[in-house]
Amino acid sequence: MPGATVSQAIASQHEFLRPDLELLYLASSRLWSRIKARTDIKAISNRPARIPFEALSGGKFRSWNPDGGNLGTGSGPTEVFGNLSCTFFLQASQYSALADWSTDTDDKAIKAYVSLTQQRAAETMAGYMESVFVTSDGSNTIDTVVSTTTGGLVVHNANFFQDNQDIDCYSALTGAPGFIATVTVESVDIANNTIWLTGAVPGGVTGGTYLLVSGSAGVPNSGLNGLRNYLVGGNAGSYMGVLRSSYPGKFSTPVVSVNGSLTPSIVRALQAQIELAIGIDKAEAAELVAHCNVDMRAAWENVGIQITRVMYGEIKGDSSLDMLKKNAPGEIAGRELLVNERALPGLIDFLGLKHWFRLETKSLDYYSIQGQTLFPAYAADGGLAASMLFYLVVGLQTGAAQPRLNASLTNITIPHGYFGN
């Protein structure tokens, strides 16, 4: 007769459960929280908000003969106004009755699932708003497809997206004619810069396909006005509805295309562009923050490493000198370096955050009907389903009052080891 095995004793064995629930996905915001904290927030109705600008100076300067000469006629400053309308977003969360009942005390689970869901809903909502603000050109475009792979989409920065997110795919921003399909993200894989889908890649989705917030209209100027909407060099397009070409240069943001490695001289050149555009005094008072991803932080640090000079004969001890400090640089040209995992690679935006503002028709909150914020789901036959839903909703728009007190360095070479390089 064979001896006893461990399977015969399994029923009485204690099971160890580690008391820490590890978070395996990105759930944070960096720039969006700063926009909330440092900008004006104005409550508005559903009517468009009027944003006034003094676009052109006035006054006729001329040489004059005071001995009876003609003084001529004059002119005055030209004002123009832009318009902003709020756009609306929601995040739906859901859990079953059993998920609630089986985790509602410390004896049953290390974390109550309902409170966990509510906590993560707030964090992921902030992450969604961060991505749209950083990437949107006004159409709610999050990114474009770089290439496709079996079951996934290679993108410019996978951190723009989140697990379980629905995404609308468009061949062109032409509304319904450009719509291809809606896909759902199964998992965000930043190591491979890929978003893996719950199903196959739809036909028609190729490199260059636009990836939009689910439910968007798919046309320009229909969503959140993000950084890519406002930080535009040249006179094409519009700024809060004002045609840039009507006031050449006035609504153009200083942009320098690097087309190579980041250098101190190109950073200084961008600073000079801001000074030339708006004046040295205003540029110095702008308190610009440099917003970028980890690749550009590395690019800036590499500049310092390349010029480091080490006198090995003066080094004491029996160990080589560590060429890196514990932390990467926190400033660039004396300005705060705001590093954001959800920023566009290969780009640095200099932002005068105190000149940004937010308009809100509905501040971020739970969707409520006469005080009720938790709603039952319904089964196909009309009966109640053992599942509950709640919604976070917001109606808002962002604005930048000074287009020339922001700036961008674009097309910077991404260092080796970052985003597939």
C-alpha cells in the first residue's frame, strides 16, 4: 500500500494570504492635478464662454512738423474674443452583490471591494483626464497607431491608455464616415509600448489610425482643448475659435523643432523665442514649468553626463566614482522639470501654468438623481440584476490666456532604451 501524500492532508492546511494588495497599473495624474491646483476655475452655464483678447496695438506713430503741419488721424487697440464650450466625460464603475458581500469585513478579505472600486475610480478618472489634456488637439484624440501586432496596437506611449478602456478607432477625423470600430484594452504594456486588446485588431486599423475617447464625435474642435490644441506654431487653424491667420503671430506659440539631440543652446533659443514674442519682463514673470516624459529627462541628464570631467587621480577609496546621482535632474535651465509618465515622448512643453484656466458646467462628482448615486443594473427580462453601478461625471473646458507664454521643443531624439529606441 503506497504511503500518504500531501494531497491527503490538504483539507486541514492553513492558507497564507499576503496582506498587501499590489497595484500593477498606472493610476495617477501629474499635470492635471497641477492644472486643478494652480488655475482659475469658473462655473458657467451651458452657453459658450467669451474669452477676450487685446490682439493688435493702436496708435499712429509718425514724424511731425509743429509749424502748422498736419497731425493726421489715429487708431486704437483691436480687441477680439474667443469662445469656449464645455465638453462632458464620464467613467462608469460596476460591481456585483457577491463581490460586496464576500469582502465587506476584514475577516473576509484584505480589502473591501466596494471601497477599493470607489478609490480606484477617482484615481483612474484623473488619469483619463490627464491623458486627454496632454494629447488632445480638440477632437479627444489620445494617440495614433504606430503599427499593429496580433491582438494589439503599438502606440507612441501606452501610458496614454488604461486597462478596460474602450477606444474609438477612426481613419480620419470626419465624423461617422471615418469611424472604423470600438475596441477594448485588455492590458497596457508599457515595456512593449503596446495596448493589448480583448479581441482581434479590427480590419481597417493600420498605422496612422486615430484613437479617440469612446463616444467622441470624431471631428475637430468637438472635445477637450488640450495641449496639442493650444501649443501650435504658425498661423494655421484657430485659437478658441479665433482664426490665427486673422492676427498673424498673435495666437502662435513659440515652437522649435530640434530634429536631433537636446542641447543647452536649443533650450536657450526657445527661451529667446518667448522673450521676443511677449517681452523679457513677461517671460521672466511667467514661472514656466517644463513638462516632459522620462525620455526627455534622460536626454537632459545625458547632456550633463557628456560634459562631466572626472579627475581620477584625486578620487579616494577603492571604488570607481558613481557617474549618476540618486535622482535625475529636477530643473531645466532653472525651471521646474515636471516629469509625467503620460507625456508625449520626444517633446518638452514649457507651460506658464498661472495663465491657464478651467471652465466647469459640472464639477467632477458622482452622477446623482435626487441624491441617489448608486444604481442597480437590470437583467434582460426587466428584473433586477445583482450588480450595482455608479458614475463619475464632469463637464469642463480648459483655456490658455497667453498663447505666447507657452512654448514647445519638438522632434527631440529619444535616447536609446526609451519607447522602443
